[in-house]
Amino acid sequence: MMPVRRDVHPHLPPARICDWHERGHHVTHYINALSIFFPAGERFFMDSVRHYRDRITDPELKQAVSGFIGQEAMHTREHVLYNRLLDDAGLPAAKLDHAVARLLNLLRGVLPPSWQLAHTIALEHYTAMLAGGLLADARHMGDSEPGYRQVWTWHALEETEHKAVAYDVWNAVMKPGPYRYLLRAGTMLTTTVTFWALVFVFHIRLVMADDTCPHKLSGFGRVMNFLWGSPGVLRRLIPEWLDYFRPGFHPWDADNRAQLARIDPLIAEIEDTAVRAGASPRAPSIRGA
């Protein structure tokens, strides 16, 4: 697949930032916690892939890298604006974003480029798995507020479109052999522990800082059901996560490219939602509710 940079501006009503998901505040903030990782995380992804661009000789892969960087830049822009809504609601998004940036800057300072790329392909596999689940099962978003449902669906579609680019760069620049496999597999293990531990902490921080959130402790049961019961967002990732450790693994082994037919209708829907809200669908910032 050839990723395409799209200048998309989903309309996010600020008043709904804490309860936009149909399952309430706790599930909303679980997904909001994921948004906090994207600005610094996607800059890290772009840098780690860009480092190897001059070593790529395949013209199609070079073009795909440009599309990957363009898409990640658009995702970064929209999640910066998304996270600003969390800050405006009195939640510690900026502090948590700075913590992610400090961690990734530490990795930049101590890890060689190949290890940075290994972290990128591991995290890109996570985004691809989460995106695939969202696109395959309507219960992930359900009847949630349209603007937020749209921004996550758009992000999921483009993550699917470019899900193999960083991995193809990895295969192109890393010498085949045991070291390449062990670095890839070992990085996925350490990334899994670190990433989900941080998501857990960020989720708790958002919930506890939200003065409008009812049943702060008992509400975590809804999140557990969402993740491990129905629809089982994380439970359903387990087979694909295990597949990553297969020596011959490739991201397109899970072939869900048929979902990409939804991109153009979604963009039209995003623009229609903005217009109905009295906002410009082309504006370079989040429109008010």
C-alpha cells in the first residue's frame, strides 16, 4: 500500500473531551491517554525512519517513507490540538506529554539508530493492531460523539495504510540473521511492558484529575470489560502480538486492506460534521463546540 498525506481536520467539541465515548468517562480517558503518546511518539517514529531514508534504494519504498512521514506529521498536529483540549479541561496532558518526550529523548541519546528503529516497528505494530481492531469491530467506538469517533477512525485507517512502511525499512537496512530477529523480538517485549505501564499510569492520572468523572473507583470495571470482556480490545490483540515473534512475520500477514475503502467516505463525513457544527472543515485548528 502507498500511504498518502491527507490534510484532515476533524471537529472535536471541547465540552465533550471528558465523556465523548458512549461507555462514559473511564473508557473515554483510557483512549484519551493513548492520544497523549502520539505527538512525541510519532516524532520519534518519523526521526527513526528518516535516519535511514538515504540508504533505501527501492523507489517505491522511498515514496512510501515520504507518505509515512507525511501522515505521521498530520497525526501529530491533530493530537497536539486534541491534547490541548485535555489541558483546557484541567487535566495534566501537557505534563504527561513532556514525560513521554523526556523518555524518548533519553532513548535518542543512549540507543543506536537501529535500536530506535526497533522500538518504532514494535510500537507501529501496536498501533496497527489497535487500528485493525477498531476498524473490524464497531463496538470499539459504538455510538460515541461523532467528531472523536471520526478522528480515531481516520487515524486508524492511515495507521493501517502505512503499517508496513517502518518494518519494510527495517528489513531493507538491517542485515538478516539472528541479531536482527533477537533485537526485534526483545524490543517488543520491553516495549510491551513499558508502554502499557505508562498507559495505565496516564489513565489513572486523567480519571483522578477529572472533577466531572462519577464513580472514580468503581468505574474502572467498565474499562476492564472494554479491554478484556466485550469487545475485548486487548484480549483480541494477543494472537497478532504473538505473531510478531514469528521469524517470517510481516505486518501485511494480517491483510485488512479492504478497510481502506472507507477513507474517502470518512473524510467527506468529517467535513460534513464540521460544516454542520458551523466550523470550517479546512481550518488549521480545533473548532469550538
